[in-house]
Amino acid sequence: MAVPPHHPPAATENRLLESAGEVFAEKGFRAATIRDIIRRAKANVAAVNYHYGDKQGLYTAVFRYARKCCEEQFPVDADAGSTPLEQLHVFVRSLLRRILDHGRPAWHWQLMAREMMEPSAALDEMVEQSIRREFAIIAGIVENITRLPPHDPRIRLCASSVIGQVLFYRHAQAVVHRLHPEQEFARKDLDALAIHITDFSAAALEAIAKRQPAKPNGRRRNGPREKNA
Amino acid sequence: MAVPPHHPPAATENRLLESAGEVFAEKGFRAATIRDIIRRAKANVAAVNYHYGDKQGLYTAVFRYARKCCEEQFPVDADAGSTPLEQLHVFVRSLLRRILDHGRPAWHWQLMAREMMEPSAALDEMVEQSIRREFAIIAGIVENITRLPPHDPRIRLCASSVIGQVLFYRHAQAVVHRLHPEQEFARKDLDALAIHITDFSAAALEAIAKRQPAKPNGRRRNGPREKNA
Amino acid sequence: MAVPPHHPPAATENRLLESAGEVFAEKGFRAATIRDIIRRAKANVAAVNYHYGDKQGLYTAVFRYARKCCEEQFPVDADAGSTPLEQLHVFVRSLLRRILDHGRPAWHWQLMAREMMEPSAALDEMVEQSIRREFAIIAGIVENITRLPPHDPRIRLCASSVIGQVLFYRHAQAVVHRLHPEQEFARKDLDALAIHITDFSAAALEAIAKRQPAKPNGRRRNGPREKNA
Amino acid sequence: MAVPPHHPPAATENRLLESAGEVFAEKGFRAATIRDIIRRAKANVAAVNYHYGDKQGLYTAVFRYARKCCEEQFPVDADAGSTPLEQLHVFVRSLLRRILDHGRPAWHWQLMAREMMEPSAALDEMVEQSIRREFAIIAGIVENITRLPPHDPRIRLCASSVIGQVLFYRHAQAVVHRLHPEQEFARKDLDALAIHITDFSAAALEAIAKRQPAKPNGRRRNGPREKNA
DNA sequence: TATGAATGAGGGTTCATTCAT
DNA sequence: CATGAATGAACCCTCATTCAT
């Protein structure tokens, strides 16, 4: 007979994590109730405290679990795409799919969005363990396209501009639904969105690139005079 | 002489709205407790119920109050700036200041961000009463720059791209702080940010314009709406 | 010019008493809220405390008001009816109408019923000021019919039997409605009920009367042997 | 040997039911406070919510508990007593004891009285589950004594007259105490009362019987219902 | 005299957590 | 290991009452 697997009833823990992820994402940490979670997981009310100490412990466990799942499902392939522009496209499309596609775990990025708004210790871990790396990737792509010097602060700004365009559809999804009900978020719609964001960003970045080689002689705009031009 | 006002007109109500705004923005609707709010407002537990019916009533009142303040403080001047590019800059800078500058009420956009993530009836009102109008403004600016036909869906996408870049600093502020602690958000930093976003977006929009079949000087939506129809 | 009436704004007090009577009768003392009362009376929230000290004060005032109204509307005519049996009929019918007829003040006996179940100081006053007199009347009638000696305890029992049959339709009205939905309580139904109760009681009382003159030789029943007769 | 029961089976629940019964009977549903109940039951505030959902749930549970107790303590023996008159006596005495004797649960009929005055869903259940059956019993007895045809409405009136005499001492107990302080309610006093009410009612019913067109010995509804239809 | 804003005690309910089994 | 009954703190809300006007 084969040795029984390490933790036969780890099944309970997994169900707990899945349920907790869904509920936390749906309702937020405070509004989520343990009883809601254990009901979905068909577990006992004491199971949470038994396995994770308390509600907070379950929450952080959920985050680790989510990151693990996410990494397995979307391995970071920094060099997908042959040209920088293609890399940009792949990056944008991948991010867009991850945060909006109804794939598993669907609740991961909803949790992230919540954490961004109301950070807890979980966010620190998230930033260090994955976000920083992701940001470096897009920064690298931006650097390649713009040919800006490696530590030019504009790289950071441009990377933020790219990411901001993408995250908009997660953070402001409710507003988009209300303003433009015709906008859907099926796979093909996401890919169309990715193309737009890529084009938009590419044009901007290439404009910067064009100003680059010639060295900063380009007249920088100071902004319009405040009132009467 | 007029009779002195019955009470310092609704002093308690105003204190309540201010405190509630802060607490709701900080903790969210659920997590915010009435006791916290009335403690800050130096009011009584029952005051909320008396003036606003219940917690929910206070919440919507806070939103209306915030919108009123916001409109007084930042009157919509759709046509500030002489050229479309300047209009773009004014719009971006103004939005950035509103959502990040610590003007009064400082908590307004934090509340908005929460509503976007977890919409309630308050968001519907907000969309209809102000967001839709704001979006129309930036869409108009985009239309002028790109010379796209009025209802081209790309206008909506581009407008979203612009707004997304701005909102990023509100919604993902916590992440930005952690990734780039050197980024500050004083007035001058915001203005620098506005310049970047404007430049980035302008380049992208002008690239689109260039691809357009130079439908020559279509009437620029520029001057004030004709007064007397 | 005639002197203005004693209390011109006694109108407010009257509206207050009327409203309070209705609400107290409907919901009971505890469940009735001052705000409910003043809303119906179109009065101010402080009016109750101003005029009657507190809720309890209003309650007792309502009772006095109710008794006054009742006495005006149904003056006690102990000697209505020429024969004792007719007196019995008049008494029963009158009581039945008072407690069930939808006349003004409709809520008086509902209040009484509540007080009987959960006595307060108001009941003491009510007993001394009217119930005792009413009971003496029916006791007198019973005495006349049965020819029992004036202080025979059976008089009290019989009077209670008569009254019990009548009150049943007020106190157990809800049950009657459920058990016998066909039973209605319009004026004519009440009068039919009165005839039944009178007949029923008269037969019982006359049976006692018959046993009377012959002196207590009638075998008194001890009740059935407990199990096997 | 069986495992020892997990807990003293629902000891808390029973204490809760008993305390709740007392408090509800004393103060009524609205005025009764959960905190009062749990204090008497030496239980926790949340126990009520845990076991019964909410206050209302506890209330209906109390009613079911009371009925169960009552049925165990006073099993319905419709045919106790050999003659109809003896049956009448047994019925009256039994009802009187149940509603006034301080048997367990002492508060049951006080609750019932409250429900009759201010009905809730609990009354419906009570009517269907026990009152209707009880009323059928007394109606059957009345039918046997009066020899009225089975569905004669007078049967219902007479049964109501009997029950009304009994319930009077429950519903108007407070008035009786004030009017006739000498009336006591010990076991022997109740039995004396029962004799009076039986005699009073018997005389009335026999008078009706005498008026009946001697429809001779119609089958007396006496023996047990035939077993096998 | 009459008003309505303000108060504070206390109500029902919810919830994370613990503990004996 | 796992359970479910039990706990107590804290929440939102209601209400009679008061006070300055």
C-alpha cells in the first residue's frame, strides 16, 4: 500500500482557502464573516481558528495561496515577444487578462485591488514578492523602447502610465459599466483593449524615443499660463 | 434686523458630515462605526439617526455634501485653455490635484475610489451627477486632438487611457509609496506628474491624429456654447 | 363679546388624548411610541411632556378621558327594564355593545382589556370608579332573579358567570375569529349574542331560584369520582 | 454502553425556554428583554441568537415547548366521566386548573391570554394544534346535554358560554382580585369554582334540552371513536 | 406657550473566538 | 484532529426625555 499522502485532510484547508478567497474578495476583510467562509467550505466554525489562528491569519494565508496559484498559472516570461513593442503587447495583454479574465483564481486581483485601497501587511508582502518584479519588467520594456538611460525617472512615469491604463479597468470597472454599458469584458474584448493600450502607449513611448538621441534640446512645455494665455 | 438664526444653522450636521466623510473614507462603510463618527463630531449617538435616519442616510448625505463642496471648489470650466493640448493639460492637472491634493474635503476621492471598487447606490448618483459630465469633457478634448469622428469608439478608449493614468496614483497610491518612496505628492510633484501624463497622452493622441484621413478643419469644439439658442 | 373659552388650545390636548387612546389601545403602553402619538395628533414631540409630564402621565390622562367619554355616552341606568329578566337582558346587551361595538371611543375597552391582563395604577382607579359599580348592578339583578340572600357568595359567582360570557368575546376575540370565522360582530350579531347569553344565564339563575325557597336540601354534587365512576 | 451524551442534552436550551416563558408571560413580547431572559437562564446574550435565531424564534419555541409540556401534563381524555354532565364537570375543572393552578409551566396560559389579546403567528399555531380540538370537546359535551342537532349554531354559543365563564378568571383575574379579595385560587377554591360553573352551565343547557322536540335517544357521542373504520 | 434639535440609556443582533468533548 | 455549543464585546438603532430658543 502506498504511503498515505502527506496531509490527507489538507483538502479541508484547500477548500477553506478557496472559499475565503472568494468571500474576502467579494466583501472585504471586515464584511466577510467566518461563518460565510466555513459554510462555503463545508467546514466547522472552529476550523479557521484551528488551522490559521484567527481571521487575520486566514487572510494572509489566502494571499500566499493566491500568489502561489497565480505564479503557477501565469509564469513570468519576461522575454516573451521578440521586439520591445511585441513585449509591450504581451505584457499588457497578459496583465489585462489576469486582472479581468474570469479565470482561476478569479478573486486574486480583486483582493489586490482592495489591498491597494486599504493596505495591510499583506500588501507589503505582495509588493516585495511579485509586484516589484512585474514593475521591473514593464520598466525594462519601456527602457528598451524609449532608449532612456537606465535610471531616468521618466521610465518609472511611463511604466506607471502603461499600468495605470490597464488597472483602470479593474479599479473603475463599476464606473465603466455605468458609463459605457456596451463595453464587455470577454476574452476578445480584453484583447481588443490590450491592442488599444499597447498602441496608445507605443506611440507615446516612441515619441519620447524620437526626442532622445538628439539630447535634451526639445523645448519642454511648462504648462499653459494659469488664466489668460 | 432679522431674528438671529434659530441655531447656528446646522452646526452639528456639518460637523457630522465632515467627521463621517473622514471615517468613511478611512475605513469604508461597513468598518466605519457611528460611534467613531459622533466622537469626532462631538455629537451624540442618536444625532445620526435624528438627522439622517440611519447610517446609510448619513453616507449618502456625505456624498452629496462632498459633491457640493467639490463643485464649489473646482467649478467645471470645460473650455479652460486655448488649444486642445492646453485643455488636455488643464484637465489632467485639475483632476490630479482634485484626487490627490489635500484640499477640502480631503476624503472625497478616497470615498469615490471605495465606491468604484464596491459600488453602492451612491455611485450611481455620482456617475449621473458628475462623472458622466467629466468624462464627456475629456472625450471632447480627445476628439479635438485626434480628429476622430464624434462617436468613434476609440475616443472612449483614449479618454479612458488618460483618466487611467491619473487615477492610478489614487487607486494604487499604496503600491506607489512602497515601490517608489521617492515619489512625493506635494503640489509641485502633482504638477510634474500632470506634465508627464499630458505629454504621454498628447503624443499618443497626435499619433492617432496623424493616421486620420486629414478630414480638415472640422469645426473645433472650442468656444463657449452659444448662449441663446 | 363672550369671554373666550377657558382653554382655546385645549384642542391640542384633546387631539393628543384621542391619538394616545388609539395608539395605546392598538399597541399597548410599551410598544406605543410618543412619536406615533404626536404624529397622529399633529403635535410637537415635546407637547406630551409639556402637558402631561411624561408618557405615564399621558396614559393615566387617557384613562380618565376615556371614562368620562364613556359615562357620557352610556349613562348607567341601573333600572332599565321592568322585570329582573329584562334588566338582565339590557345589562348584557349594553355591556356587549360597549366592549365590541365600533362606537366612540372604540379603544376604551381595548385599553381596559390590556389593563386587566397587565394591571397598572390605572386599573385601580378604573375598578373603584366604574367597574365596582357595574358589578354591583349585575349582582343586584342576579340577586333579584335568584332570590339568594343578599350576601350569599353564589351571587358573586353568578354575576361573574354572566360577565365572563360577555367578556369572552372581547378577550378571546382573536380565537373566535379563527375558530368561527362566520361569527360577525355587527350590531345585530351583538344583539343576537346578547339574547343567547341572557337566555343561558336566565335559565341558570332560575334553576338556582327554584332550589332556593325549599331551603338547602338539594343534594350538592361533589364532582365525579376521579377515575372510575 | 452508549457514549455519554455530548452535552447534558440542551440544558441551556431548556433553561432558556423556561426563563423566556416566565419573562414573556410577565411582560409580553415587546417589553420582555433578551437580557432579562438570559440573566435568569444564566446564559449568554448570544445564546438566544445561537439557538433560536432571534427573539421571535425564541418566542415561538417557547409556545411549542409550552404546548408540549401541557400535553404531557394534561393528556386530552375526551371521554373522561361517564355521563355528559360528569364530562362537563371534568372539562371545566380541568380547564380551570390548567389556566389558574400554578402547575408547570405556570406561565403557559398567561402567554395564551396575551396572544388572544394581541395575536401573532403563535396564536394561529396554537388554535390549530390544540384550541380547536379542545373546543370540539366541549362542543360535543354541550351537544350531548342539549340534544341539539350536530351543527346547530347554539352549540357553539353554549360552548363559548361555558368557556367564557372559565376564562374570565384568567383574563380578568386582576379585577377579581380587586373586587373580591376574599376569592382565592388554591386548588380547593378552583374546584369549588368548577362546581359552580358546572352547575350554572348544566342548568342552562338542560333548560335548552327541555325545549328541544324530544328527539329521543339519539346516539350519544360517548364511547371511544370506533377503532377501525 | 411651543418648538425641534440634542441626549443617553438600553434594545436586538452579529461576530470572532474559545472550550469541553 | 474536529466539532458545535457557548461567550462577551461591540454594532446599529430606537426611544423617552430635556433644553435653548
